[in-house]
Amino acid sequence: MRTSDHLLILALALLYSCSGNPGKQVEQQTERPAKMVVVPVFNPDSAYDFVKKQVDFGPRIPNTAAHKNAADYFVKQFSAYGAQVNIQDFEAMTYDNQKIFLRNIIAAFNPDKTKRILLAAHWDTRPFADKDPQNPRALFDGANDGASGVGVLLEIARVFHENNLPEVGVDIILFDGEDWGFDTSTAESLYGNNSDFKLPKKLDSWWCLGSQYWSKNKHTPNYSAYYGILLDMVGGKYAQFVREGVSMEYAPGIVDKVWNTASRLGYGHLFLNKKEGAIMDDHLFVNTYAKIPTINIVHYDGSEGYFGDFHHSRKDSMENISKETLEAVGRTLLQVIYNE
């Protein structure tokens, strides 16, 4: 994903003029507090194990055995948990002219319900640790960036299987191809002063390939959802989640709903009451192409334009995954969903 600082074209063409200052405290909340119903237990140990299982496959880089094995595992798990599973296989070209074979995985619970909630995360791993100061071309685990969101969603699927389902339908989508994009801040570390390398001209050739594909080719004709929640880097030991700009532009009421719920559960120290700048992530295309109001729960320090020192480096390993953070996000999501 990318911050708004590096997305001037995107901001002008697709987004909006951000009102207010980054870091400004949000003073008014429009979402009225809902009654907190009793919900099933989210098991942080289980979520952690789901994250580790992905890391044990190796980096889930498209066109690798680890990528295929992880995809097969996700399909098997969702099917075992009683979901109606759809698979989208497609090809894409990366900014550096690599043809990659991608797979979006959709798991539907309560498929006959008309009111639906969309939960999503990307599951692929960036093919190089371009923010690693020692070796920018190294592979890395992607424990937080990719595996953590999927781990939370797999645990939610397990909870659905072992307990009464919520009153709404829930669709879990694992987007592929999110993280093979061009980052101007690390281009020199990857390519040096190579004059033969040219910047990609098409925005669509950069990031979030799976969500772009799904948003234009939904797994069910005329599919829609009441709202969506994207998870990205939701397992870090020092996580903080801010009211991110795209989320606040397209779905401020859903941000209020989720952040208020987290606060009432005692997680206000993680879900900060701060509005920050826009991030290009999968939720952007679900909002703009699929027209589903979708927010992003993402580890981000907007004042610094900073995702954490683990981001796109070899530090993104199981050593930096926190069961407490996974639990905070998972419990909040379950509370929101069962409250519907």
C-alpha cells in the first residue's frame, strides 16, 4: 500500500480534497452507541496459529509454491468451516513486466441473507524487502503485512462454524496481488541509477490488483454489501489504528461504528480517535469501483507517513506479532457483526 504523499495523481483523479489537518482530533461522532450483545469468544491463540501457518509456507509471492500452497490451505479451511467458497483465478502484469497468476478467495457465510457485511484482507507477500537497509532484495515473511489480517479472518470463520451465525450474511474476501507495486521511495535501493528502468504509466499496474479485479468482476452478479471492513497489518506489537482518509471520505459512519465499539471494549489505546491522510489500499477500489462503503483498519502513523519499521523489511516476522493486538481487532469485528 502507499500513503497519500506519494499518490498525487490518485488523489486528484479518484479521491477528494482532504478537509482538515492530518492528526486532528475527531470531535464529533455520528454513530449512536449500539447495545452490546453477547458474542462468541475470539481466540487469540488460534488467530496467532493461523498467522504462523501462513508464515510457515514461506513468503506468499505470486508464481511460487508457497503462494499456491497457502491458497489451497485457505480454500480447505473455509470449506471445513462451512463457507460457500468461490475462487477467482486471473492473470495480471506487474509494473516491472512480470506476468503473475493470482487468486482471490471468497468465503460466504449465511449466503441466503440479503443484508451482507464484507470483510477483507490481502494474502500475498511483497516479492522484495525494499525498505530493508541491509538487503532490499531479500525475501521476508510478511507476518503482519498480509498474514495478520488473514489470520484474524480465519479465526472469525472458525468462530462462525462453532457458534450461532450472526443475523447478517458475511463475505470474507482474501485479495491477491496487493503488494507488488512500485514505491518511489525505494526505487533507488532496488534499481540504482538504472536509466533503462521506466516508471509505470498506468495506475492499475501498481498496487491492489486483486481488489481491482474483484471490484470489476464480482463473484456474484450485482453483488453488494451494506459495508466493508478491510484489515491490513493488524497484528503488530506496537500497532495503532487511525481514522484513515479514504475510510473517512467514503464511510465515516462505519468508522464511527467500529471505533466506538473498540473503545467500549477497552481498546481505545489502539483505535485512536485521530483522522489521518489517505492510503491507497484495497478499500480504495472497493469504494470507487465496487461502490461499497468500506473502511480500512491499518497500522499507520499518519503524522510520519509511516507504517512501522517492520514494513516491507525482514523485521516483518512472527517476533513482532502480538496476540493482544489480534484479539483486539478480532473481538471488535465480532462485536460489530453480531450487533447488526
